[in-house]
Amino acid sequence: MLSVINSATTLGINGVIIKVEADISIGLQNFSIVGLPETSVKESKTRVQSAVKNSGFDIPPKKITINLAPADLKKDGTKFDLPIAIAILYALQNIKSDKLRDSVIIGELSLTGELRPVKGVLPIAVETRDAGFKYLVLPDKNAAEASVVDNIEIIPISNLTQAISWLNSEIEIVYDRSADLIVNDQQVEYPEDFRDVKGQENAKRALEIAASGGHNILMVGPPGSGKTMLARRLRTILPPMNFNEALETTKIYSVMGLLKSGVSLIKERPFRAPHHTISDVGLIGGGSIPKPGEVSISHNGILFLDELPEFSKSVLEVLRQPMEDREVTISRALLSITYPANFMLVAAMNPCPCGYLGDPNHKCLCSYPTIQKYRTRISGPLLDRIDIHIDVPPVQYAELSNQREGESSTEIRKRVIKARAIQEERFKKHKNIYCNSQMTTRLIRKYCQLKSEGQDILKNAMEKLHMSARAHDRILKLARTIADVDGSEEIQASHVAEAIQYRTLDRNQFN
């Protein structure tokens, strides 16, 4: 007795159709699973046997072989419990074949036969549709996650018995996806707002420019100057995610199991703030079965690294490639997986180990060699990839005691959205280019033309500050964004000068 059931798993952030083959034959009683199963998949045989028995069905004492094809792809997770149980019952002729050929089945079984939610449902739903299947049978708690994918029928199931009844056409299950589907254009409400920030007008201007062009930013200032407060409010002025961005971000969260129950689509741009003790794998991703790291979880959002020099140097250096390529490729012996990593890096650091260098209210106790050693923890190539370096001085009492509220995030966000709209129109003919920070060298030459006065200012800065070629291109991108924020079609000399001011912490300044 042989049966074949369609199931699926994830590879990176994409779904892959898996064939679950069950063979039941006369022989010494045995239950084996082949096809490169990990421990969580091998353990499914115990869950399946108990769930089938407690659902009122019998598995005969025969030789049972389950093959998960393709056999050269590692399988992990618990999503194969339900398809394995269905494959066995189909081979035992307890289930009709009418709906099976058009269905993809996933789900974890409890010992009682109840279904539990699984990870990676959204990419599996997309692959189910793209592969031409009609039904996706899944745990009812995962239904909202799959509801965002159209042109497939979602069949939410609560237990094994209900799944069998539906496959045998004994019951009808009609899922109303509109009840769970989140409308993507609803505005996200944040608890933080820029109106709460006292003073720091220069830093606010720099953050507005960073948000307008998608630029990386580094804030340098003493403890308590408001660096973390400013960083946490940056996402409140970023433009809303479009549907494709939201879908890609939700895929990553789905694969990681970070999607909240009942949520179909993430509308809020991610904000990740890992501790400085994080490892290379935790930041970039990896493992024996590769998983996304923080750079991918913050895709289309913000990766905030507080106390930047406290991070391990090896951890900081692995950031260079994803910052440049906006993706991470993790290679293992049997497979290579690429995860998206298009994030804004927002970093904060003290000017010296004690934190009070340049603070008029506190005396710095650090020696020059100590300060130099502290700052050289951040390499020149990494600094080159950070477009904006901004000083955040301590806030004076007069500003703190001022009862007047600052400009709200809503008002700043309107200007950011306006600047982004200019960039989207500019790059509409260029694939995967949406903002100025993503411009290639060719696009920089095309859209960042300078007048003679601007060229003279940039030339003088390059010669005096000994900036690299990468820093040169970053300045041009930044000047283009400043011009967009000011509503100027041409890059003026003042825009170039302001962009250069944001490069004062280049590597040579640490020497």
C-alpha cells in the first residue's frame, strides 16, 4: 500500500513543495522516516501514532516507511506531522483521493490529535498558489497568516478528525479571509513621538535626512544626551511599507516564528536593538540549518546598535557585506541560502570610554591613547559605509525646562514621504532602487551632477580630510537627499556643504 501527499517546507524565506510518500508493507513492525529528516521530524512518528490512535483509527503492526522528497533537502520542524498521518491513513484507505491531489497539507499534531501552529506558513502559502494547488490545509491558528495570499482556498483545521472529514467531503469548511486580513494602508500608531525630544535640532535634521534617503547614521554624544531616545523615534518618521515590503518582512517573521497570533501582515517597520554581546551568527544568521539573523529580521526597518564600540570587532566587520549588498548569503555543505537584509543602520556611541570628552559639564578622565584605542574599535571601512555622523551634545537646562513641544513625528513624516515620492519617481525605471542610498555608481553619475561651486567644495574636503572614494560617493548620495528634502531639482553648494559636515568622523579623524 503506497500513498503520496503534498506538503511543504521553507528554504530561506521561500516555500518548497515536499512529497510525503508512505509505504505500508508486510514485515517486521517498524516505523521509519527517510529523506534527511532532522530530530524534530524523526520524533513525529511518536506524535503521529498517538494522534491517529486517539482519533479513533488503527495503525496495523506492519513495516511503515515514510519518504520526504526531494531526499537531498534537509527537513526540520514539526509541520510534517499532519501530512504523515494523512499519508498513512490514505494508504490504509481511510481517506478518499478526490481533494488530496489539489491540496498542500501542513500542521503539528498533539498526542490527542489536536493541531498546533507551525512556522513559515506565509512563504508556504505563496508557493502553494504559485505551484498551482487549490487548497492549503493548515492549523486554524495559522489561517490569518495565510489569508494575505489570494487565489488559494485556505482550509483551517483544529484536529486530525476534522481534516479527515473534510478530505472525505463529509463536512464543508468555508474560511472568511476578510475577517482576518489586515488592511495594509492603516496607519501604525507609535508610543514614541519626536515632539517629546527637547532641543537637539541638528540631530533631528540629520535623522530626517537619513529617513528621507534611507541612509545609515551614527550618533556620537555623552551619556544622557538623548541618542537612544532619538533612535527609537526614527521609525515614527519613516514612510509606511508598501505591500511588497510588508509581504517580504512578514515572510522573515513567519520563518522565524516571530509573527504574533492572528496577524496576517506586518505593517510596522521592524526596529531591532540587539545587545552588544550578540554573536556573529546572531547578527548575520547561520546555524547548521541556516536561520535569519538580526540584519534580516530588521529588513525594511532599523537595526539599532547602541554603544557601538562595545560590540565585538568581528561582529562589526561582518556587517560590511550586508550593508553594501543588502542581502546575506549563508553557505553550508548541502545548501546555500540568501536572506534579504535591506536595513537602515542606526548606531550610537560615546566620544570616549568615560563618555565625557567635549562635555562642558564633566571632566574627561581618558588619556589620548585610551581614546584612540576606543575609537579604533570601529574600522575605517565600516565608518565609510555610514553616511551620516552627527554629534549629539548634552541638553541644557533651559531647553529641558521649556514647556513648548517640539515638531511632531507626523509633520516630519510628511516631508519624508514627499522626499521619498520624488525618489520613487526618479528611480521608477530602475529595478530594486527605491531611495537615494541604494544608488549604484552609474546612477550617482547620472543623478548627482554638481555645479562648479559644489565641485570645488567637495574637492577641497576630499583633499583636506583625505576621504576615500566610497566616502565621496556617500557624500553625493547624501547631498542628493538633502536637495530632495529641500525640494530642489539641482544639488546646490549648500547641500554639498551640509553633506560634508556629516562626514567629520571619518577614519582619519581618529588618528
